[in-house]
Amino acid sequence: MRRLTEAFRRLRHPVARRASVVILAAAACAVAGTASTQIIRSTEKPIDPSMVYMQPIKGLSHSQLQKFQAGEKQFKNPWVVFPLLGGDWGLGPTFLATSCIGCHVQAGRGRTFDNPNVIAFQQLLRLSIPGEGSDGGPNPHPNYGDQLQVFGVNVGLKENLKPGEAELYIDWIAESVTLSDGEKVELRKPKIRIEKPNFGAIDESVMTSLRNTQVVFGMGYLEAVTEEDILALAKLQQSQGLNGRPNYVRDDINKRVALGRFGWKANQPNVRQQIVAAFHGDMGVTSSLYIEENCPPIQKECRAMPPGNRPELLDYAWDHLTFWQVALDAPAPRNQESENVKRGGKLFDQARCAQCHVPELRTGEYPLLPALSKRSFRPYTDLLLHDMGPGLADGRPDFKAGPRDWRTAPLWGIGVSEQVNGSTHLLHDGRARNVLEAILWHDGEAKASRDIFSGLSKTERDDLIAFVNSL
């Protein structure tokens, strides 16, 4: 609960606050994320296994650690509507979560539900219609915007519930593949189901893309890689018969086109913008960059509700959260001396996995956090787009990314995902329940690597998977 001084500070703000009680499902998600063991900062003491994604890089000064801790507090902080206490005012009017940690539980990835009757809330559904938006990216749906909001705030009485835009459910369709040694593996793919759309039909003419929650650690390292080095990787891959390409997207902070680095299709140029885009899209929280409420014109009740503050996410909180995120370290690799991990590493190279999941990158100068400057690190990504074939295609372009294109996902830390928050779900829509399934979905530019993997013996496949899980 915020201190009384903070409460009085906000009460003095001239803008009227929104009165509400939020949807219990999203609130429960946030509460689950905050009920965790206190982080142990000392390197001389063991770290709670669920907190390995929440650790700062080594060498931060005392003042930097204070800023890091302030950003972590903001990451965990719930958002509510006036007159509720226990969080910052500004949630909604429509939203997916009540806090960052509500979906990025312990800074980890989302977990999909097998039950088709549970509303999806650690996944989101991107929406667009044919054509190009004003910023050169996807063209938002006129009634629903660029993503579906499944929850709405409540203004006191039950009959005053402001509905979400629609309910989103995921039905899983199973299919089986047979490997060269006869082993059968059941795969699954999602079929989205939208019920109770409140602002018009969402039919087949609307382009949709289901997106799973991503991890948020290590982003400072990835931001600090120079554009020159990323473009050099693209050029190298072309000489190897691949077609890794950068995405170029709208940088709203600097009002220019910039190389994309973050998001499933590399559609965000930097950590700072990624943060406020998520606040605006996922929680309905405005910032000085995105100052208007996330309410399409047809949503009259949404537009009529008064905001919390203007902006709701204050700039100093945005600064702290940005620093926290860029200062989050990646987990150290594990079991590197195990014989099966060593064998798996050689097989990883032989299958040409390392051409896209590039083991080592190097940062340039990074004024935001100088401790990350001129450092080598091992994320296993190239930050480039690749055609991953029809099986993973969403049919939806995103700036320079085509309907079959996805950014190479970093592999570091995958092996500890389950201990962090129970999730082992991979790929852009969470369809893969483990590394094996994720590999078998690879196609397009990665088909040759997938076929080499499928042709290995079971022992060799297990070794390669053990290597990936050791990263």
C-alpha cells in the first residue's frame, strides 16, 4: 500500500480519478505475482530459484541499486482506480492486467492454459485490418484498436460494470509428427475463439495474432548492440544462404524510423518505448508519450471515464522502470561441463542452429548503463527477422516484418523458466510446451536445421535439448 504522503500527493492532483473495482481474474493474477520470496541481493547467499530472472547485473553503485529497486517496485506495483488504495490510480478503462508482474510473473514468460474455457490473460491478441497505419505499422481496427482488451473496470455497483472489449479463449488443435527413428511427438496449435464482442463483429477480414508474454531480463545488453553489428550479421547470413533482415519501425520518442529490436516481430526500437507501449496497451495506463486514453471512438463509455492522472505513469516512475529493466541480468548458464551438454553443443552447431541463434554478441557504448558498454554476452539471438514458414505464420505484417517473419528468440535462461513461474511455453503464441516441440515447429529458413534435428537419434536429440536448457 502506498504511503500516506503518496496518497495525499495524488489526491491533490486536479484531475478527477476513476472509481472502480477491477475484474477479479486479473487482480488475482497480479496478487499471485507479488506473493513471492524476498529477493536476496548478496552474491554470498543463495538466490531463491524463482527469482533468477530478477537479479541486477554485477557492479551497480549504491545509487544505481536504489534506482533498480525503485524500478522493481514499480514493476510489481498494482494499478487501481479511485478510490481504491493499494496501488496507483489509472487502470483501464479496458485492460489485460493490473500490473506488469501480473503477466510477466517474476520477469518470466507467459503460461498458456489447456482449459479452453479460461479467458486468456497472459497472452494477448493483436488486431489490425488491411492497409498501413499512420505510423507505417499495422492498421488498427477502428472499433478495437491494435489489441483486444478482455477486462473492464467496475464503477461500484454490479450494474455499472464497464465490459471489456470481448472475451478471448484458446482452443488447442493437436497434430502428430513422426521422427526418423519412429518416435511420435504430439504438437498443438492454437485456434482463437472470440466471444461477446461488444463493439461489432471480429470476422475473418480482421487480421489477428496471438502473442505470449516474453521474458524481460537482459534487454539492456540487447539494446546496447550496435546497429552496425546487427546489419553485419544480416550480411553474413546472406552469404550463408539465409535471409535474416532487420525490422525498421517507428521510434515515437525520437520521432524517426529506427531499427526494431524487441517484441516477437522486432516492432519496438528501444526498452523505454516498449515499456510505455505495454502500459498503454495492456493496462490502459497513459504516459507523457502516449497521453490519450486507449479508447477507440465507438467506445463511448470508455471515453467518458475520467483518467487517473495526466499522465498516469509519471516520468520519474518511467525512468526507474526503464533502468530496472536494462539492468536485469541474464541467468548464468548451467551444467556446462556435463558430457551430454558438451555433445549437445556440438550438435547445435552441426545442425546450423547457431547461424540464427548466434551464441555471442558484443555491446557498444551504452550511456544509459555504462557498466554494459563494450561487453561480450551470450544471448543466442541475432535480433533479425526470419521467414519461419507457413506453420508459424500469423498472416499479419508488422512494419517491415511479413506474415511469416519472426525475430530470432534469445535462448538464454530457457532452462530455468519452469522454476521461475511454472512456464515452459515457447514460440510467439505459446504453442510449444517444451524445447522439443519448439524445434519441430521450425520451418522456412529453419527447415534444414529442423530436419537435421529430426534425423538424429533419440540420445542425440536429448543431448541437443539438454544443451539448450543449459544456456
